Amino acid sequence: MTDGYVARALDAMKADPARRWTVSALARVCGLSRAAFARRFTRALGVSPLRWLTEHRLRLAQERLRETDLTLAAIAAELGYTSEFAFAKAFKRLFGIAPGLFRRRVALFHPRITSIPALRATQAFRAAA
């Protein structure tokens, strides 16, 4: 990142993704006006600051869905979503798949993840068939 102002904002969002960031708050972190910050950020990354934050949170959610057995509600809270429903809606809008289904599909193709309840249910179903 060649723009130090934008890099500062990215670092802040990465350090605290659950925070209720606003464009104004990010601009303050960078020492810029809201409008100047928004223009610089969008020019540098091609998306608005809050769009970038949403996508970053949801990429983190993908990691947690793949690598942990945290509930959807716990992941949602950890990443700053007000509810499991809001999290699931945002996840599906970006990735085209519900987070629970994403987790089940990942588990089917990565058997090392065995602590996921949905995987155990799928394995039990296969064994019974």
C-alpha cells in the first residue's frame, strides 16, 4: 500500500474488525477529513471503506467457519454483527451461500475438521444409508 493514510485505516480495521467503524472515525484515525479520506480510500482500493470492512469481516468469518467449531452466533458477535441473522444475510449476499451450508461443504471436503456437529450428522447419515 503506497498511500500511508489508507494503510493506516486498513491497519485499524484489521486490528479491530468488530468495532462499529464509520467513515468519520476512520478519517480521524488517518488525520483527514471524511470526504478526503473516502476519496483516497476508494481511489486506492476500488471500494468504499465500509464495503472493504464488510468484505474483510466476511473473509475472517470464512476462516472461522473452516477452522473452528464456533457457533454462527459467536462468529457474528466476534466480527461485529448485531445478530446471527444480519451476519448470515451479509455472508450469503457476498458469497452466494449461507454460512452454515458453507461450513458443511467445507467439512465434507476437509475431513480434518471433525468437531463440527453438522459433519458428524452427515457422517451418521452416510453410515446409516
